[in-house]
Amino acid sequence: MRIVPGEIQTAALHGYLLGSIGPRPICFASTIDENGLPNLSPFSFFNVFGSKPPIVVFSPARRVRDNSTKHTLQNALLNGEVVINIVNYDLVQQVNLSSCEYPKGINEFEKAGLTAIASEFVKPFRVKESPVQLECKVLQILETGQEGGAGNLIICEVLCMHLHDEILDASGKIDPHKIDLVARMGGDYYCRASGNAVFEVQKPNLNLGIGVDALPTTIRKSSVLTGNNLGVLGNSTSIPIISDVLYDDRLMQILRDYEHDQEAKVNALHIYAKELIEVGATEKAWQVLLSGE
């Protein structure tokens, strides 16, 4: 499929964009109007963009159907303050309820059954139930267009963070399983960032990885190893030198069984190495792979 914006309806393009770009963190924004009345609404056009100063940005887009703007944007323009509450699994249904387009002046805290608590640096209220609450001042609002679907980037500086102690691990860092974050996908879909959905990928160290292009040709062009497998090998700082063949029952069996069939031997070795890479045994995987060279 090939899509050129302007050649399809905005609502359809919106769906393809949101289905493609995700999961997206959810900004649960609390603001107040000119009469001091609270407003609470979620937005999935949201992320963090710096730490000194700490900058977060979210975008209450113009409604596609009628080009109207949202109360959150109106309030941010009015008084330049917002509290961004982070959404976890325990909150998702109440957050969804707060997204209803209630008339101006209706208190979404009450509608959603959430607790409004005072902030320290800004006037909008925090959501007590949210695991992390960010008190922010609005630095700038960038309008990306004036038609339905156009964004309004609200650039905020975080003045104060409030974290529930129970989401922290023993070292005081946020435990991804305890915070149990929820993110937005396309359509009515969400995803939960905890349990088996969370995995680790070690960042490259200060030494440069050799790169996939430096891998031996038989490894680089393997029909068994995936791009992820090659990425792990390419992040090694050098190709190890194997002076003695690793003593391993399965490896020895492969070498014996396919002694006179190089293609089948390489295939079997790559299958074994792939299994080793995927359980983190990269060094052993290298030895298996190089034994077939």
C-alpha cells in the first residue's frame, strides 16, 4: 500500500498514522478554566524531549469531524499551566471515561471517580491515583495548522515530579513491572508495558561494535539467523579467536553427523547458535558459529 497525505480523507490517514506509530505514552492532562474549574483529559500525542530543562510535549489536536479545539488547549492558552498525570493499567478505564466530550464546566475528576489533590507549583490539580504526576508550566504552544486534525504542540517544563513510592525498586528507581504503564495503539487498542511484554536490550558500550557488515559472509548471509540475531553479533567489539573447539555434546553431535555435508552442517550450527543468542549466550553462540567456518 502507498499513501500520500491529501489523497485520502483525513480520518483515514489519522487511522493509519496511529496504527503505525505506537505504542504511544498517554498524557492525562489536568488544567483549569478561567473560573478555576478543573478539566481532565487524555492525549496520546505525548512524550518527553529533554531533561535539563525537563521538557514534555503533548498535542491536543483539532477534532477532525468539526475542526473544534479541546478545553485542555483553551485552558493552557489561558493560564499556561498543566499537570500531566501518567496512566497505568489500574487507571485505564477511568481515563477512557474521562475522554468523553463533556460540556465545558463538567468536572471529569468526579465523572471518572478520581481524586483531585492540590499541586505545589501550579494551580491545576493532580490525580491522586496516578503513579507519577508532573507539575508543568507551558513554555510555548505551536499550532501546526488550522484544519481538522492539525496539532497544537504544548511544550511544557516540568517544575515538580510526584512519584508513588510503591512503584520504586530497592535502589529508588522506577520498576517497570510495578508502575505497570499503559500505552495507546491504533483504533480501540492499548498495550500493557509489564510482565512478559517488557524485555531488556543492553545499550552499546563505549567501544564500537564491529557491525553486521564485518561478520563472516556465511554468518551475515545466513538463512537461519534473523536481523536481531545479527545485530547481537554485530555489537561484539571483535570476532573472537577460537583456538579449540568448544566441548559441547550438541555441537560435537552436529560436527559428527554432518562431517561430509558442509551446507547441512552450517545450517544445523546456525540453528543452535540462534537458540543460544536468544537466551543471551552470545559468547557460546560465537564458538558454535565459528566452528563451522
